[in-house]
Amino acid sequence: MWEKRSQPASTSYFFRQSYVDLGNIIKYAWRNNANKASEYGGHISNCFDEHGLWGIFQALFYIFATISMYVFGSIICAVISTLHIAALLTFNFAVYLFALTLRLFEQIYISIHKIFGACPYCKNHYKIPVYICSCGAEHTYLVPGKYGIVKRKCNCGRKMPTSVLTGRAKLRAKCPECGHLLDNSLGVQEAVPICVPVIGGPSVGKTCYITAVMKEMIEKVAPQTGISIQFYNQSNEIACKKMISLYNMGALQDKTSDLNPAAYNFFINNGKNGPQKLFYFYDIAGEAFTTSEALTTQKQYEYSHGFIFMVDPLSIPRVREKYGTDAMYDLYAASTADINETFDSFMRNLSTISGLSSKELSKIACAIVVNKIDAYDLSAKIGQKAIEKMLLLEENKKYTLETMMDMQVKQYLNSNGMSNFVKNVAMCFKHTRFYAVSSLGHIKNGQVFESNMVLAPFAWIVSRVDGDMRTVFKQYYEK
Ligand SMILES: Nc1nc2c(ncn2[C@@H]2O[C@H](COP(=O)(O)OP(=O)(O)O)[C@@H](O)[C@H]2O)c(=O)[nH]1
Ligand SMILES: [Mg+2]
Ligand SMILES: [Zn+2]
Ligand SMILES: [Zn+2]
């Protein structure tokens, strides 16, 4: 029940020293009693030697005193020892109960808010990080228990809070799996992670998409809803701001060459009390689907809250047949990866890595995002404006923009020879939504990029798993 791992801290009084003290007190009382009894006993023989009849009286007195000491003294000692033991046990039991209650409260708090750790470096997830005292000592399991209930005393003498409810998350910490220090801009170690990987073959537009979503979150959602967005650390902030400033100039980021996916990690605070929300927006390099060694770098699949699977419509064979000979075609940097193969490979990786059954996996939401709809006639067919026009028709009144778009995108894919893909998605995931977006708005022509519909899939996934964020996005869309 208590700590299995030994900790660099002294054991709490109630878990050890109180019993040692009790033992000593009882031992002392009994010894004292026995000493007194034998002291009286020692007087008996002396009485006969010196005092005659008076001596006999005295001897009788000492015999009586010795016997009483042994009998009544022992009884009193026994009663007092028993009372002492009972009092200590009762008190300690109350202390243990308090510790357990605190542990229980914390467990409830953690599970209500869905707090867990996800290492931004090795991607492993864990329940509690290794906390580090200012002296450098590492506490692998800092919880209320035998080393302290509300606080624990490190071997160096410093006190450390033992619970998220009492400020534990503000201490320095490191990942229990890879040992990387988890220093971050907020100095918060236990937060509510919201993990959304963006998946798709090379050049479908994942990096452009993430940039466009981050731009909208920072430049529009945050000022309009009052949430504050803070990057996990400086290198994350620099990387993301650089991408956004390139985007604002109509320029593009170099390709993701690293197999290890980049993650855009940021905290969102909506001004309410409660744990911080830490977003992990993963940009998974397309090459990761074609090489098996990349499997180990995708541990974040184990705890994803939803997937964004990106599709480049220009890589659909029938669409490519239609436009492939066009002089402009190359400017869209069409992905050459086969959509079905990428999806199959993603599903294979997903079940291998997560260890979840296909039934469990099917409960995770999956948005299918058809990108680059600024190309050719795509936006006229499935783009936001076209859908809004359809919604004006009487027979479509029952649909929302997103449900109508979902139907139209599926229909577009079906009519372009992609019905197997559409079926496959429906077989693998219970909660899906198809979107048509443009991450850039137009091909690179020196003008500022302008995205369309990029936030909707992200907001749909996040709103499904987080009530506070649902309110934030609702407020944003209602403005
Ligand atoms: N016209 C247009 N081109 C896009 C769009 N999104 C991406 N691209 C193009 O696709 C290329 C690859 O995008 P990128 O985000 O790097 O793909 P990734 O490999 O999936 O990360 C970019 O260099 C752009 O030329 C879009 O919405 N519209
Ligand atoms: Mg990329
Ligand atoms: Zn210490
Ligand atoms: Zn780690």
C-alpha cells in the first residue's frame, strides 16, 4: 500500500519512530517497576540482621511492598502500556486514514481531469515524474505515505509537498523513462495532456496545416476568447513562431526530414482554476510510415486523443489523371504516396504500438482532412463556400456546415474511386468526420497565405475530449 521504492527521505514519525518511542517507554516502565521491586526485596534480609522485632515488622513491610510492586505494579504497568498502545494505534490509524484519504482525493482529482505525463522527448507516458529536490536527490514516488503525509522531508532536510493538491507539480522533475529534465515555461509538471497527431504521406501538407492551425489559435482564438497560449519551452516557441512568420510572408518551411516527429507543445489556460492543459500537436513525418525503425518513435499513439489523417486530393489516381498534365500541377507539390497504403500502414503501426484492441482504437476520433482544396475545381465542389450554398436549400436545413461537408467530401472521394478508403475509415473508427480544407489558400506566389477551415477538425477532436475547450471553441465560432 505504501511506497514500494525506497526514497531519499526520512520515514515519517508515525510510520516508525512512534513505535520505537512506545517500545522504549514500555520497556522503561517495566524495568523501573522490576528495579523498584527488587530494591524492596533487597531490603528484606537486612531487616532481620539489625532490628529484632522491629526488624520483623520492617521485613514484613518490605515483603508486602515487594509483592505489591510485582503484582499491582505489573497490573498498573500492563494497564498503562495497553492504554498507551491503544492510544498510539488509534492515533496512527487516524493518520494513515488521513494519508489514504489524501491519496484517494488526489487519485480522483487526477482521474477526473485526466492528468498524466507524456514526455515531450521520448514520448513515453507515465503516472508521476521523478521529482528532484534542490539538493539534487531524486524522489521517484512523491506521494502521501510513509515518508510524509502532506510534506516529506528530503534527506537534506528540505520539505517537499507530496501531492498535486499541495503544490507538488511546481517542483523540478525529470522523465522517469528517458531521464530528460522536464523544465518548461510554466514550471508545471503535471498537466492535462491533449495529444493530437497529424498523419499522412510525405507532402500531403501536414506541416502547412499545423502552421495554419497554430496561427489561427494564436492570432484569432486566443484574443477573441481570452485564453492564453504559452509554448512549452523556448525552442518550441522559436520553431513555431518562425513557421508562422514564414507563412505570413508567403514562404514555406523546409521539409520535415527527421523521422522523429516534431511536436508543437503549448499550454492553454482559460483563466479558470484547475490543472493546466498541455497540448501536443504532433507533426509525424510521412517517411515514418514506410520505415519500420520509425515505429519506436511513435509512442504517442498509445495515448492520442484523436487523429487528423491528411489526404492530398491530387494524389488520388483519378484526380491525377485529370490534372496531372496541367502546367500548374507541379506547383501543388502533389504527394506521391498511395492514400490506402498510408492509411493501412498507419493502422498497423497504431495497433502494434498502442497495444489496444481494434475495438478500443475505434473509439478514438479520427478526422479525415482533405487538404489543398484551393487547387482546380475542388473548392467549388467541396469547399466551405460551396457547402454554405448547399445549406441554403430547403432539403439541407437539417445539416450543419460540418455534417454537410462530411457527406460531400465522402461523396467526392467515392465518386473518384476512393470508396474503399471511405469504407476502411468507417470500419476502423466509430467517430469520423471528413473535412475539406486549404492550409495555404493558394500556391506559393509571393502573396500572404490564407487558410480555410483548418481549425474545424482540430476543434472537433479537442472539443470531444475536453469540456473547457469545447466552451472556448463554441464561444469562438459564435462570435
Ligand atoms: N496549393 C496548396 N499547396 C499546399 C497546401 N498545403 C501544402 N501545400 C503544398 O504541399 C507542400 C508540402 O507541404 P508540407 O506541409 O511540407 O507537407 P508534409 O510533408 O505533409 O509536411 C508544400 O510545400 C506546398 O507546396 C495547400 O493548402 N494549398
Ligand atoms: Mg512536414
Ligand atoms: Zn534534498
Ligand atoms: Zn522521456
